[in-house]
Amino acid sequence: MRRHLDHGVTVALMLAAGVAGAQLTPGSVGSGSSPSIGTGSTPAPSTPAPEAPDVGTPGSDAPTTVPGTGAQGGTRPTPRVGTGGRELPPSPPGIAPGSIEETPGSSQRGQAISPAPALEPSNEAEQVKEGVTGAPDSEEKPARRAPLTLAQLVARAREADSRVEEATAELRKFQALYQQARWAWFPKIEITVGAGGPTPEARNDGLGGPPTTEATYKGDLNFGRVGVTMFSTGNAVLPLYTFGKLTALEKAGAQGPVLGAALRERTRNEVGFQAAQAYFGYQLARNGLQQIEEVSKRLEDAGQRIERLLKEDSAQVSAVDSYKVRFFRQIVEARRAEALQGRQFALAAIGLLANVGPEDAVTVVEEDLELEEDVPVPSLEQALVRAEQSRPELTAVAAGIAAREQEVFIRERSYYPDLGLAGFYDVRFTTSATRQRTPFAFDPYNDRTGGVGLVMRGTFDIPIKDAQLEQARAELDKLRAQEKQIRAGIRLEVSKVHGELVAAWSRARAFGEAERSARRWVTAAFTAFDLGTGDTRDLVDAFTAYAQASGDKGKSWHDVRVGMAALARVTGAPLAPGE
């Protein structure tokens, strides 16, 4: 997805500045990415601790945070719908079809229905039939969606994206593992119920005496009156004291929901930042189209002026000048096609991130990339402190370390036995055997036993326990080393994004002044050419400089807006409402 967004924005940049032979090298999307620092994945504790997925590596190419400014204060340009410049309400109002008149109390849309006396069923049916036959196509057009603002787009992407749904399901799994760890003390009750047969006859006096029927004797084929045997057995052990193993298991399981919530927040941040990139990419493509329209209009006027002078056999121009203007006009048309494709791709990315259906149209609020006032950028120290406090990756790795520590504790206490309360029962009944009433007689056919007692359970596989303990300690040390790498990577990433944002601000101010100067140059050159005091070369040079400055200005302001969102991403600060 990041590669496609880069492509869409690059196309928009080329078309915004590629008129009149202006040279523009497509750059990166902005300050939203940084190279990998090679921290690797962050594994989480194995059983009995919850399993933790990879918490990611700061500085990777995938964007990881919700867009924002990373600073307090500042003024945003007023969003516009279309070109009217009307201020938008905090939340978009519902749009009702204006061409449909409704009668109070009626749920049908169409022409207003006036009150009338009750009609006979047949007459009413005929009138309804005639009305349906004579009426035009009354199929309602779907209500047009209100244009999406940046905050609305980010909010929808953070909730509706499929990757967020996947992370939410992962969080539910961690919560279930925590419940499993909390109920680890609950006894495991095993019950067996069965029946079988045929069972030979076995009769005596019930006191362990000799058989009383001929069929009871063994060694022949006389089975007597056979019957069936039914039985049920059960046992359970309730842990009473485990030397802290159950408590440690519950503490380790409690880190699972913390880890899952942090991973979901990281995913939401990634999706939100991609939504901001798509939003600003659309605005850049739209601004580029406006600039192309302006340059195209000026070139058209210049071409008409040259054609008129050629017809008048004026010495001011020649046929070569006409060829030059035609060439530049065709270049502008080619850039216009690229601009339209870039804008369409940005809208497709916005629809995908906002989870809009393929048949639904996507509209976005029109907003100037240029900020009306400077937004104070936080210092590097402030950004680093905020990242240390808010990055979800640090929360996830801290939860993983806590779970690993509890796992090491459990392995250390595995040498001690577990004390518990055990219970059992055994009930058997056979229809063809006499139940023995004395406790000294063995009775496998009819038995009723049960009991409760204290038990101690443990194993003596000491070498295996030693290996498991060493493995748990190694995993804990590995996770602590990865935490150091992640913290160092976050500091490097914040420093890089902060520096790029500061540089983007400087470029935006400089290119803004250059664009204003180039605009004055174009106006002066066109006026001189129109008056006959200037030549075509001056006009072409002015157009080239203006196109270059306009493209650089649009890209620099795009880098500022994306850089502000990237700074919020790398510091873990969410996008505030209205930003």
C-alpha cells in the first residue's frame, strides 16, 4: 500500500510542476518513513506466559502512527467543499433530497398527498394503478455522501480497516488467554460413565461365601442368566499451595490484553497515517490540476496573440514562436492526464482505507495545503520525551518483558511440588451378580467407593527443568536487548522525522516567496508581450520559472503536512479532533 501511495503522490508532483519544460525530480512522499534500524522482531513469552506477536521495528518503511501535528497551537486553513470557501460544521449534516416533497405523517416519498375521504377499495385500487402507470420514473437517487474531512477519514480508517479488525480479534484472543490463566486453579474434574455386557451370572450369600447357583461356577459354558454392567468413575484435584506458580501465571496472563491493545493501537496508527497520506496526496493532485489550468489558460492566450500577430505579418513573432507555444501546450495536456490519474488513485486509496463500498462515490473536502500561519514545531527533546511515553511498541515490549519475568519465576518454582485436595469415586452395578455386604469380600461387579484427601504432586525430571529454566532466562535477556534496540531506533526515527519537518518548513517558506516572485514575472512578461515590447523567449522563461516554483511550493507544503503527521506517528501522539 505504501508503494502505491508513493506512486500516486509522485504522479501528482510531476504534473504540478511539469509545464513549460520545467524539470522536477520526483521525491519521496514526505517525512513519513525512515530506513530500518534492524531491531528485529520482539517475541513474547511462551507458555505459560501469553504469546506476543512481533511488535515491529521503529524506522521501517511501513507507516506506524495516526496523523497529527505533533505540536500544540497553530492554525489550519479553512476546509472548503468545492470552491465556495464555506466553513464546515464540526460534524457533517445529513443531506436530504431536495427534490422530494413529503407530507407530515407519511412515509412515502413523492408528490404530496392531500387529505381525502375514504374511497371504496376498488376505486382506490384503480386510482393507484392509474397513478403508477402515468407517473414518471420515481426511483429515488441515493443521498449524496457528505465530503470527508481529514479527521473523519482518519477516524473511519482507524475503526473500519480490515487490519484493525484483525488486531481486535488478536486482542480478544489475549483476553481469553488471560481468563484461562485466572482460572488455572479450577480443578480438572474427570468423569467416566459406561455400560457393557453380557455379564455371566455370579450369585452367593452376599457375605463372600461359595456360589449358590450352578451357573456361577467357572470352567464351563453355563453362563446362567446373563446381565449388564453399568459403572461411573471420577476424580479431581484442587490446588491448595503451589509455591507461587499460580499467582505468577495469572500475572503473566494479565500482560496479554496489554500487549494486544498496544499492537492494535500500533495498527490503528499505521492505518491513520496512511489515510493522512492519501488525503494530502489528493489535495496535492487537486492543487496541481488548478495550477495546470491556470498555466494552460495563459498559454492559450499567448498562442492566440501569436497567431494574430502572424496574420498581421508582425516582426515581433515568427512561426518558431508558434511551434514553441504549441509544444508547451501539449506538454501541459499530458501532465493534466497524469494529474487526473493521480487524483483518481488517491480517491481509490481513500475509499479503501475508509471501507467505502465499490459502488459508493468518495468525496473529500477541498483544502489548501499551505497553512495560513506557522504551526510551532516541538523541540527535538519534547518529541523524544513524548515518544518515550506514548509509543505503543514500548508498551508492548514492556508487557512482554513482564510476562517473561513471570515465566522465569514459574520455571524456578517448578522444582517444588504442588499441594492439593483430591477426591474420587467409583460406582458399579451388575444385574446378574450378588452385591457383597461385607467389606472383606472383593466385589468387582457391585462397588461403591469414594474419598477425599490431601495429595502432593511433583516430578523429578531435574535435567529437563534445568534446561527449561535456562531457556526462559535466555528469552528474557533477548527481549531486554531488543527493548534497548527499539528505544534507540525510536530516538533515531524521531530525530530523522523532526529534522525533515524543520527542513520542509524552511523549503515551504522559500518556495512560497519564489512562487510569488515568479507570478509577478509572468504577469510582467505577458503584459510586455501583449504590448509588443517583449519577445517570446522572455514569456517562455517566465512560464518555466513559474511552473517550477509552483510545483516546488506544492510539494514542499505537502511535505510539511505529511511531516507533521509523521511526527505525530513516531511520537505516538494521536490526531486531535479538527486537525
